[in-house]
Amino acid sequence: MALRKVKGNLERMFDKNLTDLVRGIRNNKDNEAKYIAQCIEEIKQELRQDNIAVKSNAVAKLTYLQMLGYDISWAGFNIIEVMSSSKFTYKRIGYLASSQSFHADTELLMLTTNMIRKDLNSQNLYDAGLALSGLSCFISADLSRDLANDIMTLLTSTKPYLRKKAVLMMYKVFLKFPEALRPAFPRLKEKLEDPDSGVQSAAVNVVCELARKNPKNYLSLAPVFFKLMTTSTNNWMLIKIIKLFGALTPLEPRLGKKLIEPLTNLIHSTSAMSLLYECINTVIAVLISISSGMPNHSASIQLCVQKLRILIEDSDQNLKYLGLLAMSKILKTHPKSVQAHKDLIMQCLDDKDESIRLRALDLLYGMVSKKNLMEIVKKLMVHMDKAEGTTYRDELLSKIIQICSQNNYQYITNFEWYVSVLVELTRMEGSQHGHLVATQMLDVAIRVQAIRHFTVQQMALLLDNVHFLTSGSAQSSTMAEVLYAAAWICGEFAEHLSEPQATLEAMLRSRVFALPGHIQAVYVQNILKLFANILTKAEENQDVDGINKLCEIVAANMPQFVSSADLEVQERASSALQLVQYLQKQVNKGDFGLASEVSALFVGELNPVAPKAQKKVQIPEGLDLDAWINDPPSESSEEDDDDDSAAVLRGINTTDIFVKSDRIVDGYYGLNNKSDKTPEPTEEELEMRRTARKLEQANNPHYLKSRANTKVKNDLNKNLSEDFFDVPVAEIELPVSLKVTGLASPDSYLNLDKRNKTQKKKKKKGKKERDASTDEEDDSYPLHVVNTDIGEMPEGAQLSDDDEDGDSRPNDDPHKALDINLDEPLRDEEKLPIRTHHLPDPVNHIIKSKKKHHKEKDKNKDRKERSKEHRKLKSKSKNKDRNPIEDEKLHGGDNLDLWLGHDPSGYQPVTSDGEKQAMTSEKLPTNSSRSEKGAGESVGSLGKSSKKEKKRSKELKKEKKSSLKMKEGYEEAAGISTPSKEVISDLQGQGLADLQGHSLPSDLPVDPPGGLPHVVTSYTKFAGDKTLQMMYECRLLPQESNQIVLSVLLSNQSQSLVKELDFSVCDTLAIKLIRGDCGNQYGIKLHFQLSPGSTSEAQFAFEVSDVTQPQKLRGTLTYIIEMSDGIASHEKLDFSLLLPCSSFMIGRLPHRDTVTDLLRGGQLTHRNSFAVSPVNRDFSQVLSLVCFRSHFTLVEQVEKTASLYSRSLLGHHVCLLLKADPSSSQISVDGKSNCESLLAALMGELRGFLQVPPA
Amino acid sequence: MIKAILVFNNHGKPRMSKFYQYFNEDMQQQIIKETFQLVSKRDDNVCNFLEGGSLIGGSDYKLIYRHYATLYFVFCVDSSESELGILDLIQVFVETLDKCFENVCELDLIFHVDKVHYILNELVMGGMVLETNMTEILTRIEDQNKLEKQEAGLAAAPARAVSAVKNMNIPQQIKDMKLPDLPQAIKDLKF
């Protein structure tokens, strides 16, 4: 064997290893591909061998080839083989290869689940580490689901190295398996306070990543982070925390106020630039979120700006860059503070580093004022001339325009200047921003009426010098777009042209056809406008020659447009040509006066339309766009059904066109066919025709010409006159279409095809008033008036910025799924999936003893199966015993409102137990398997009460539903929580019956004389808040050897309805709540509601496995309190309950002789005694008290000596001998038992209450 | 989150690539190529941040890089990472390499890309920063190397001898990669 191994190794030595491969590739530079192909063949050979060393060598080589771009997914199986090697060396190679080549969609991953689980649970620290590192690169949804629990377990590993990795890993799990987030979150939260700073840092990292995408769910963690921020010295972590706060503050301005001070301190104290920078960033975020209401925040702003200045002045380019970046954030809210540093920013414009120049440009935006605008723009223009590289130049150009046009040209005092700047900008070569410049030109020309004359002149010049824009290098440039604007402006405002004829000729010049189609189209249209303008003038002067000449020029040059490649241009040019020729004919005939008609084509003023106007057109009341206009056509219709509905739908979308057309047709055919007499069509026929017509119309907007669908058409022709009587009906059904047709004035709007078609003529009336008002507003601008209207909007519509509402994240963004409320308590079904064998259904735990047998069996079975987990749990349960004060401190901050309210005393203590529950029950699906495992491992209900937290109604419903389900369960589990005392009363009564023989001490509640055995209640208050009071009493079930019943009285002390009570306790090793058939959960839902002032009782059975020590129960009661105004809020009440040993004592004497037998038999080996001097009590009172409080039975009393007996639930015997010493008035108590600790505990108890004087 | 970590030389040859988001091999090569083009045309005295590599991420992502002698170390990160922090992380990474390889040079990275990966795995896990403390990182790496040696034991001795013989052919390894002085700002960031 050994020999073979050595032999294998020797063979291996001469295989190519990674180094050889790399060297080979370097030596074969010329035919690298061929060499690598050859290597891959060798690798394939090696992979076929059995020797794992050879295989791993091959895989290592593959990993290298992967980096060079070779797909190695074909070797996935071999990679997995190497991963599963038991040797760390090979495993490492395997995991590296898998992390480089596997991804979430790799199908082979399903083979890896068990192997990875094995590695995660490996004894070797680094095996688990490897598995985690590898898994983080390729984890899939399936793996996340299957391994979530194992990774969770690693969170509590004793090794910080693994905890750290597991914490980071959880983030990846959440991304792929969002359901894990809620169950896992409590433990993740614990890790924020891990003793190891690396783990802490990792946890902060994960929470930051989670919170960055869904900040609102993590607001409640703010106190924890705040504490970390003020105590930690780990800069990495501080940076993350501070970044996180930056994301949280916009949601909670109060948080911002609390942060300002510590952040300012950090800014002053830290020497680490990275931390300083993040602090400044977050302070800025804070200041933005609370921009009002902070009196002294100007100081903070000043501090930030000052520090940023230091960064910007630094010689380190990185700091300079970041300084400018942060500065631009301040700029948005506090431009004044930034403006003070104009000099510095202007300096940065000259920086050699382009990134810095771009950042500085961003800032310039806020630097400008009316005074310095021209200066700054001039500087930028100079830069633009000098700049190399078109991208930077383009950036400059767009910045110039952005700076000038901001806030409706707020800073421009002289628009002639601006127009000249725009014209100047057109000279820039190779720019991609032609469209931007063109838009600006149009905008200025339209909005600034005073400047129009100048603008038009300039545009005429541009048109005259087209060659500058279209020549040479302009191929890649879009500057020709400017001609679009120029042509339109010259045409539209032709009256401002000094030489319209020259401009017209310039536009007709031959180079024009080289321009893009849409520009040519504008040319044609505006040539007509110019033509109309000149014609009008000529006509006034009776200049027939001039008109003739004009027409000739146009007619001569128009054909070049007619032959344009662009359809639209062709069409427009042909009509224009016909029009001009017709005009010429008419003029030559001596028919004047046509000019006014031609110009009538272009009357009407064009107003800017608001960008969102189309969207804002309100749907008229009563119009349902989804409803059928006509009844949906029946199947029997001639037409294909699909076509039909499509036609109707399309008909709705384009109603204006059709209704309009209908009218024309109506008139036309109406005239011609009036005399035709056709038989009255039946209702059915009419309906059929209507549908047919609709289809026809929808398919062909120009349907007057169309005769394609002959069958339908024939029908139509036959019955046209009747048919069209129906049309008005259709119109009435479509109120919207009527309105739209009313405003159609096609000619004047033709040029505005990009704009909104739905603007209404009515608006025109308002126009003048608006202009007047803007005039007033703009008084401060001496030179030109800008029409700063946002543009026309439909009536009643408001312009808003947030039209795009809703989550803008793409649907496949994993973070969308992680938008989960973490403050809600965990629901029953929320748990991490675990690996389980199929277990029998949980047995109903009712107070009937029959089912006990099954339970025992299950228990044993489970124990075996889970012994491993058991061990883990045990080690964990140690951690559990944290002292409550610490817990309080830890969780007190949970109440964000209180925390933010600067009220340190208002911390609402929330014991950690409530938060630590879940896991046990998750891991152990049946009650029976829970025994002796304790509650150590837990993921908790994130229960937390926050006043502002409001439940969404949907969830409420869900909960209601589940509580209903619970109810059914409880009816089977009789007696557990029925609000009735009867079940127990007679049991206790028996114990008490013995007491009846003796006079009851006066300080005890006395039964009604002669009454039936009745429970003497000794309810003790153990918890309460302002809404609820909780009292308890402990009762025993003698026929159940190991159960007690806790009867809890809940009284509602508030004025509101309390409902959805959920009682949950944290099971301990010794005592467990029996949860009926709802086996897996932690709490029990109470199915009653508490009206104001009412009291109800609930009873809970507990299984007790250790009676020898007093037991402490901790738990939580959650409930919903519903105010009178319908607001419901979740509340939580934590309690802890000390059950003394006497609670587990049954005071019944099986047989008179039992005690004698016991004492004689010597079983009671343990002894304990004490003496007390009971205050104000005589012997009989003491005796009664002992019997009552500690559940003892009086066996025999001889004068001042009495013997008592009791036994515990689990059958321990305790005998007491009470003797009163008349001389010292002391009572000595002697106890004997077969259980030492039980006896000691009981004696302690007795001594305790005997010393207390009666109330 | 860190989306990718790339190491390539002055000619754009990849020396190590780690993607924390899945891209197929062709895409990976393309990203490396594009990143190289973006980074290589920048002077050494300009800032180390670069916005807008179009292939990875989008507007939220930044390239943060450092140039050491013949190698570029590029991290592609989103806005949840601190720019200066990542610069420092690169420094920690390179210093760790320097310690592990004793005066690291490009050749070390060429022939031991697997080791580079192992080292990186101790710094960054699944795109999140795992550890920044160099001592801790070095301990972990040494521990694992020890483990590997233990496993190899005697059986590996002949193999080691052979590889030593093979290595003799390598031309004198040039140890030219020197770490430049850190800017003050970075030195301040202590962990």
C-alpha cells in the first residue's frame, strides 16, 4: 500500500504542475492557444485517473486557465471530487476552483449540499472556513435553504474566525433565501455585540448592507449602532456605521439631531481621513434631512465646509476629489456656504486631473449668480477651446447650458448674450449635444419675447452659413440639429426677419438635402411659412412680379425636397409645391387676396406644454377605459373573436380619429345616398355591422380609401345611410372623444407633433392673464422677460415631481425580497428549514394521562437522533444565563421612540428571553423531544413594542385566521387555557380538605362555611403594565405525575380593547410549557379578548422534570391593544415568575402509615432543621400556614408538636416535625427527606415566610 | 459590497481576477480589458477613483485602484464602501502579499496565483470585507500553510525536490516591486 503511494507520487512528479503550465504558456507566446489546447487534453487525462493528488493538480491548472478566459465548467464534477477530499490541501484547491467557476445556476451544486454541510461542521477550523469562503461565491437558493441552519449554528461557534465568516455568509443566504432573514435576525443582532471585534465588524457590515437597501426596517437598531459608534475605536466599523446612519437619517429626523453632536466630536477628534470624510458625509445627510428646525446647524455646516476645504486644498488628489464630491452634496441645500469657496473651485477647474475637473464643474452649478454668470461661462468657453477629448468638451458644453438655464434662466440678465453664447457653442466640433443647444434656442426664442428679434436675426445668420455646421468633421457631430431650431424660429417668427427673401433663399439652397429627414421636414414647413409671410407683404405692395419671382424660386427648388429619401419630407414638399404652383396660377389670373388665406394656414400662437401634461389629462368622470364600449361581441359574430376585441380596444385608444372620420363620412355619404331606400336592418344586423365597421376602422385609419375587406365593405355600402345614423350614438358613449375633437386645429399644431395633442383651445384665454402675472413677477429682470410657465397643463392637474412612485427597483433585485419588517414578532411558520427525519405528528398534550406512553417512546427516539444537537445546545445554554440587568441594558434601547426622546429613564426593559426563544422549538419539532434541552438556542421573536408601529390590516387578518386555527386546537386540549376554574377546583380542594379540620389562621382567606370544596385563591401579581395586570396561581394535578397548572388572571385596566393575546414562556431544562397540539411554536394564543376593565383567566399546563429546585419562568405576553379610534398597536409585556419548590408539592397522604413506614424504613436520609420565632402567630396558625403555603398535610398533632407530610410531583417524600418551644416561644422545624436539595429549598421557603409577620 | 477584484499588469494581462458576481468567462475577459483601458490611460498623479465602468454595475459603482510598479490592483465597489477605506484595503492586500512572498513581484503573482487567492480569501469574503488586521490575516495564512505542510509530510518531499529542480530554470526573479510611500491620509487609518 505504502509502496503504491510512493509510486504514485513518483509518477506525479513528472506530471505538469501549475508552475510548469504557467512557464509553458510563457514559453509559447506565439501559439498560446494551441499550447493551452494541448494542456487541456492532458488535464482531461489526469482527471480520469483515480489518484486524488493528480486530480487536484489538474484542477489547480484549470483554475489558472479559467483566469485566462477558458470555460472550465465541463470539469465541474471533478472539481466537486477534489472538494470532497479529506485532505485540506486538495480541498482548498477544489474550493478555489469552485469559487471561480461555479455560480448560483450551476446544476451540479445540488451534489454538494451534504459535502458542504460536512465541511461546515468539520472539526477543523479551516475546513469550515474554506467551505464558507467558497460557498459565499456560488451559493444558490437551494443551498441557502438547506444550509441556513448549519450556518446559523456556526454563528455561535466558539471560534471568532468562524463566527466572522458565518456572519458574512448569512448575508448571502438572505439574498438567496429571504425567508431566513426574520428567524436569523435576532442572532445576527446579538453578533453586533460580539466580544470579538472582527465578528462585530462583520455583523455591522451585514446589517449595513441590508439596511442600505431597506433602511426603514432597521431603524429600531439605531440605538445599538449609536452605542457602538460612541464606544468603538475600530475605524472600519465606524465608517460602516456612520454610512448606515447616513441612510437612516432621512427616515427619522430625530435620529439626525441625536447624531450631530457625536459626529461633530468625531470630526474634531479623528485623524483618519477616511473616517473624517464619512462623518462629514453623514452630517451633510443629517443636515439635509433636518434642514429646518435646527437653530444652530449653520455651525455644523460651516465645520463641514471648512474641513472639506482642507481636503480640497490637500495635495493628495484623492482627498481633493472626495472633498469636491461631498461639497456638491452640501451645495444642494446650502449653496451659500459653498459659494464662499468659489475661488478654490475655480482653481480646481484648471486641475490636470479630469475627474477633479468634472467634479468642480458639478459644483459650478451652484456657484453662479447674476453677477458672475458671464464671467464663469466665459471661463468655461476658454476651457472648452483648450480641452482635448470630446467627452470633456461635451461635458463642458452641457454644463454651460445647465448653468445658464437653471431655474428658468434665473441668472441670465442679458439674453442677447445668451443667444450669442448658444450660437458660439454651435461652432464646437464633434459635439454630441447639438440637440441640447437646439432645444435651448427654441426655448429662449419662445419664452423670451423681447429677444425674439435678435434671436431670429442670429438664426437667419446660421441658416446662411449652413456649411459651417455640415462641413467636414461634422459627420460624427450632431450640431446640425441646431438648424432644426434655426429653421423653425425663422419660419415661425418671420415677421422679425430683416431680409426674409434672403433667408428663404438660404433655406432653399441645395446643400440642404444632406441634412437628416426631420430637419428637412421642418425646412419645408418653414419655407412655406416664410413664403406666406413674403407673399403677404408683396400683395400689400401689389408687386405681381415679386410674387411671380418668389413662386418661381420656391417651385424651382422644392423638387429637391420632393425627391428626398424621407417620406415625411416628400409628402410635405409635394403639397407645398402644389400649393405654390396653384397660387402662382391664381396670381397670374389676377386673383389677389390669396396671401391672407395662405398665412391663415399658420396663424395661432404656440405655447409651451408642460412636460407631464399628457399624463395629467384627467379621465372624465364616468369614463371607464377598461369597460366595453359596446357589448362584447358574441361568438356567433362574423368576425374572428380575437380581432373583434382587439378592434374595440384599439377603437378606444384612437377614438378621436375615428369619430372625426365618421362625421366626414356621414356628411359625404349622407348627401349622396339620401335618396337610396334600403330596407330597415334588424337590430342584429346593425350590431353586426357596427362591429364590422369598428374592425375596419381600427385596421385602417384611412379607411375611406380602403376596399380591402370586401365582404364587410359591401355590407356597409348597402346600408350606409342607416349605418351612419348610429354614429352619433357611439359618440355619446364616448364623452372624451367629443372633447378631443373640439380642439383639433391640425394646421397650427402640425409642427408640434412631439408635443401634447390634447391641449385645449380654452387655454388660450388664460394665456394673457398668465403673461400679465409673469410680467409682474419678472420685474426684477430689466432686459428681457422670460415666460417661466411650466407650460400648459390640463385643467385641474398639478405638476408634481413624484409621478414615478412605487419601488423603482427591478423585480429581480434580491433586495426587494428582503424588504421585511423585522420588528414584528416571529410567526409560527417562520423558521429555518431543518434536516429532519419524518417524525410522527406531535401528540396532543392534554391533561389526560393516556397518551403518555407514546410520548415517552418518541422522546427516546428523538433523543438518539438528536444527541448531537443536544450537545451543542447544552453548551449554548450556558450563555443563556446572562444576568437580567445586562439584558435590560442591552435591549432597553429597543424602544426607538423613547430612545430618541432623550429620556434615559424611559428605557423599556425587555428581557432577552422573549427574544431568545424560537430556535429550540424550531430545532425540535415535537414537544416530547424538547425535554432537557433547554432554551439556550434561540432565534427570538423580535418582539418589540413601538408605539408608532401600526399593523397592516392584511397581517391582522392573517393573525386572526391563525388564532382561529389555534382555537380549534385548544378545544381538544381541554383545560389548558379555558377560562374556567372548575377543572382544577376539586383537585386542590382535596388538599385543602385536610386543612379544614384545623382552624384556619385569620390571615388566610376563609372558605364560605359549609360550602363545597372551593379553591382558596392565592393569586399573586407577577407582572403588569398600564394596560394589563397579570396574577398567577399554581395548582397541581395529583393524577399527573409531572405536571402543574399555572392559572393566570389577566385583567385589563385600560379603556381599550385588548385582543390577540399570545402567551409565551421560555422553557427551561426543568419546566416546559405544554403547548397542546401546536407543537412547534413557542407561545400559546389566547382566544379571548379583554374588554376594558374585564378579567379573564387562562390556564397553562407545564411539564416539570425537576422539582428539587425553585424554578424561574420567564416569558412574554404579546397583545394587540385596540384604541377606540380604531388604531391598534402591538404591545408586549415581559414577566418572570419564580415557582418555589412548594409549588411542586402534593400535600396528600396516600396512607396513614406511609409516614411511619418511611421514617422507619430509613429512606429519608437527608435532614435539615431550623428554628424561628414566628411573629404574632400561635402554633396552630403556623401549622395552617405551612399546610397552606407549602402544601403539607398534617399527619399527627400532639399539643405543640406536629408532624407533617408532603410529596413532590416526582415522588420525593418530605416529612416535617414542628415543635413549639414554650420557653423561647420559638418553633423548631425538623425536616427529613430523600432529596437533599428539595428539602433545603423547602426549608428555606418555610423559614422565609414564617419570619414575615402576618399582614 | 465589492463586486470584483482585478489584478493585471501594465499590458493588461490578468494576474488575478475575482468576481463576486457571476459573469461568464468571455464577459470576465471583456471587463478586465475595459477596466485596463480605463485605468491605464490615467496618469499616476491623478486620483485613484474612477466612475463609470459600464460593464460592471452602473452609476452606483466606482473603480478604485492602485498602481504598483508593473501591476494594477483594481477594486470595483458600490457606494456602501468607503473610498479611502478600500484604498487602504488594497494597501493591506499588497502588504500582505509582500510579507507572504517576501518582496513580492509580478512573477510571484504569475506563478502563485492560487496563493494570492488564498490570501485574498482572508481579506474579503463574498464581496464583503472580512478582516483588515494584517497580523490576524498573516496568522490565518500561516496556520493554513502549516496544515498543508503537515498533510504533505514525507510523501511530498520528493515532489518538492523535483519542483526545486524545475524552479532552477526560472530566470533570476526580479524583485522590483517596491511599495511606494503611503500618502499621509492612508497611514492615519489604523486598524
